[in-house]
Amino acid sequence: MKLRQPKSTITPPREELPDRPTSAVWRESFQVTTLTPIYGGGTEAGVPDQILPVRVASIRGQLRFWWRLLKSHRRENPLQGKELFDEERNIWGGMSEGNEDHASKVKLRAHSLSGFNPISSDNFLRQHKEPAISYVLFPARDKQASLIPAGLSFTLDIECGKTCTPEQQNEVIETLRWWASFGGIGSRTRRGLGAIQVTGANSILPPVSEAEASSFGCQLVPKTKQANALEAWKKAVEPLWEFRQKPGIGRQNGRDHNHPGRSHWPEPDSIREITGCPNPTANPTPPHLPTHPARISFPRAAFGLPIIFEFKGGPPDPYRTELVSTHEGGRMASPLILKPMALLPDGFAPIALLLPTDHLSKLDITLQRKNQAGQAVGLRNLARKDWWPTEPAAQQPKAQSIPPMWNHRGELIEGDGIDALAAFLKYFQP
């Protein structure tokens, strides 16, 4: 499909803010430049908007997310429930219980956009043949998607209205810092797509430090600084591909590229057991009988849901199945962020950021398939204790049978619990 090439410079419709300053408490302009390709970002999932590739509503949504994390995980007086909701509505706007609309005290405007030159995902992947890049761009591999290459730039104006308190103004600046350090534009920002660098003429936004991240219940692990942002992105996502899929680490060595070895993770054999495929009764010597000692368990669910399992061999291997959350429409955003983080005064650090994982203790998941009518059919419901044990005594024997969860000395990786996320952070460390 031939993409329409828009003009090199686009001025999107103005949003929320007038050209001239109002009687605001604080107003600042920032230059935002993308460091990695943008995937999606428009009104249609996975598709960039040809007219308005940077949407203020999406930026506002990301800022609200980081504001909520900071308010709900601070060490002193963290906010929860209705108190958090009321505070968020007071600064960012929203509807009250009586359907009364509350205007946001924070206004945004994106303008003076340049560098918008979409390319096909096929072309990008041909230019960057690293398996890790293809791995994080898997939604774009199966369709003729388009990406916006790194280098898109625009000006973001932010204004705190005259009703903003000094405390709220400080919260907005701090939220912007966290978005600049760990957020992005478009889809799959938690895998480093649409990563950004934010600079201001009058305000310095230093990257969030390891100590700061820890004070809000997060774990930040940086790698050695790189001069190139795309190289830093590759070094950030490569460990995840290795940990989950690389032959010799995430799976056994196969005969060749088209015949990968069996996974070292228990999910495939867990699905074989649940589905009864292959069926030893129908075939006395079927290939790939479930043998993994950690079955039935799904430790990689902690990396985010849904997960689609599709066995390449076809029958007698299982049919296509999907692991989904029983809440939030089947989805659970990954608590793991991998990306290049812009440093001061220069350079880019490949980083892994693990967000607070309290919610995992309550996560129930379902393994399901689609019937001929396209309807979801549940195969097995799994509470947390079923998909990954919550007690260390029960975790240990399962973890010991999963090679990626060992260190290079053949010892079990134990962090803040024996789980795949803790093991990955240890694996990620330089």
C-alpha cells in the first residue's frame, strides 16, 4: 500500500491553549523529539494519524497516569481510592458523582510539528534486522503497518491556570519529568517505541534517578550509556527477547531457524496438558508430550496480558489459545518498561523500570480459545496461586525447573520474590 506523503511541516489544530499567555500561575514551552519510531498513536489502533500524529489527549492521558503513580506510591501519605480520584479530578478535570464536569487546571498545546515522514514497518524491519527489534514490533509484522521514524519534533506548551496551587504546579513539573524519562508517544511505549527527549528553554528536566524511582516503589536498572538512541533501545529490549525466546536461554537450541527448540518456560507444556493436545490415546507416540516439571503455571503472565500462544507445528500440537486477565477487558499493562532514556548533557541509557506490582497478587487469568463463531471459550481459570504460587516455599521448586530463572552459575535468581520479573531484572543488570 502506497502511503500518502504529507508536507514535511504540519501545524496541527490548536488545542486548549490560546497563542498569547493568559493570567496563568505558570506557563512553559518544551521541545519534544522522538528517539525511536512511533507505532500507532491515531484513533485507530496501530495506525498513525496522517493529519494529527501527535494527539494532546494522548499526552494528557500519559501525564495523568504518571501523576497517579506518584500520588499513590509516595512514601508519606499515599492517596488511594476516592481521595486519589478527587485529587486527580481537582487538577486534571473529570466528572463528579453528580455528573458535574470539572475543567482541568492544566492546559496543553502541541504545535510546530516537523519530521513526519511515515515508512512501512516492513522497510523499517529490513533496515533493522535485530531479532529483538522484530520481537517488540510483533504487532506490526503481520500487517502492512506504518511507523513514524525517530526524529519527529514538536513544541509542547503547558499552562497551570490561575487556580493552580504552588503544590499542584510542582506536581505538574514532576509528572512531566517522569513522562520524559519513562513515557512516550503512540502504542507500545513500554517496549521503547515512541520514546522521547524533552527539553525546555527555562526549565531543566533532569532524568529520574534510581533513588527517586525507588522512593515511589519502582526499580530502575540502567545499563552503560550509549551515544546513539536507537542502539540504546536495542540494548534495552534485547535482554527481554533473550530471556523469553533466545535459543540456549529462553528455549532449547533447535535444528535451524525454522525449527526452534522447545521452550524452557512452562507455558507451552501447560497448554498441552490443559488442552489434551497431543492426545497419547489417539497416538501412542505423539511428539512434544508435556514434560515440563513446572506445569501447570504461567510465570510470563506477569510481563503483561494478553499473551497469544500459537504452535507452529499444527496438529497434534494445541490450537491457538490466548491468556487473558479476567478484569479490564482481558488486558493488563506490563509493569516493565524498557527504553532509551535521554541523559544530561548527552547520551542515552538503556533502562529497565519495574513499576509497583501490588496488583499481581490479585491477578486472575483465563486461558481461552475462539470457537468457529469467533466467540471466546474458556479452557481454564487460574487464580494467582494457580498460575504462579504466592508462597516462597511453593515458588522455589517451580522456579528451579525454569533455566532462565537461574544465574550464570546455575543458581536460582532470588530478588524480591522468586518470579519472572525479579529474575529478569537480575538478568538485565550489566
